[in-house]
Amino acid sequence: METKPAPEAGDRAAGTADAAEAAPSPTQAGAAARVVAGPALEARDLRREFAGFPALDGVSFQLQPGELLTVFGPNGAGKTTLLRVLGGGLRPTSGEVRLAGEPVDVGERTWRARIGVLSHRGFLYDQLSAAENLRFYGDLFGLDALADRVREALAAVGLAGRADARVGSFSRGMRQRLALARALLHDPDVVLLDEPWTGLDAHAAGLLRDVLASLKDGRRAVVLVTHQLGEGLRLADHVAIQVRGRFATLEPRADVPGDGFEAYYREVVERAAAGAGTGGAEL
């Protein structure tokens, strides 16, 4: 794993640009939780094209506070593109993202205070301690009561005892938990998770699973993208299978087969890839 240097004063601009996709804006940091007037998160016919290719092709869904949507799909299905559009990293070619019933403008950053993102990039500095990483992030965006936030965030992911340890000494699983603490530091209403179990052994995966399960606290809406069928099903309230930029299926977890899900998943992917997908749907 590549080691990042500790951030110098001159690196702050670059650090800010990297972290902006997953962090609150200065004007909204520390704001009280908003009252949800509609679905916590809603996608309306989202489409995103790259050079005419539809990476997203009419994705729609709704999530209420406390609900978790797991999105499965083969490589190249557009899952990461979906998360980037939901998180404000990409502007949709057409369609709309709504938070608590309000349409969001990707060109504005204020609404990002309500979203936390755990992506393939952890935004962690190896030469800083766990606590210093979170303080650096919090300082960039003016979070209030930062010492308390850092202490509580580390405790929530089981790293309170490693607060002063350098991140460069952390295992892959510990880094993932710390990255999740970073994504949750500003107490977001919506959490977006992109392949959180990648590279983890069974023990580390179990620890992370417990932390992710705690996100289903009735306050947050969570979108989880993963290739781990068992882990994704275990946490899901709703299940989508995305193929060629579209939701080939979108169902309540109770309606999805458990023991035979792998065969069901393969059947759906093959059928959709052959042109028989059902497209976007609403929960």
C-alpha cells in the first residue's frame, strides 16, 4: 500500500480538493440534524453518460430514514458511478437526487454536510495517528466540539485504544474502520458505502459488519455497493441488482431468496445482459 506523507500547510488545498467529495461544507459543518420532510434519499430517473455511453440509465429509488439498500452487480455495471452521482461527485446527465424531499444542486456544496461517503480512497494519512487524521479532517471543515466527535467516532468503530497509533501501522481492516469513522464524523443523514469489505479477512470483515449494522439506527439512509453477496444480504432492507447502468431488479429483502440468492443473482445478471432487464423502479 502506498504511503502518503503527512500533510504540510501547503498540501491543504490538495487535501481539501480530494476530501470535498466525501465531506461537509464549512458553512454546514456541525449543523443540527434536519427534519426529514420526505424520503431521506431519493433518486429520480438518474442518467449519466460518458462520451455517449450510459453508465447510468434511468435509476430510481427511495429510502426512508433507517433503511439500507444493497446494490449488487457485475464489474462495469455503473455502481460506483451511481454512488458518485448520489454523493455529488458527478453531475447526472439527467434526473434528480433529493434529500429529505428537497432537490439538490451538485454545483452547491452546502447539502454535502448531510452525506458521508466511504469510497475506495480512504483519505487517510499514514504518518498521522488515527485521532490526528480525524482532527485534520474536522479542522478542514470547521466541525464544532471536535475533540468529543473524534473520541466518539473512534469508540464507535472500535479504535479508541489505537487513537494515538500511526495509521501506517494499521491493518487493512483497521484502516477501513477508521475511514468509516471519518465518513461519519459530521453525523450525516445519508451514508454511501463503496465495497467496504474489499481486501478484508474473515475476522476484519466481521468487525466491520458489526460497525455497519450500527448505522441502521433509524436516523440514516444507507446505500451499500458490494460484491459480497452474503454480507450485503445480511444488512439489506432492500436489494437491487444493477446491470449495464440499470436496476434489473429492486425488491424488499423479504422478497429475495436467501439460500439460493447466488443462483438468483446470476440468472438476473444473465437475463439483463441479454437485454431483458426491467430498468429503474421505485421502492
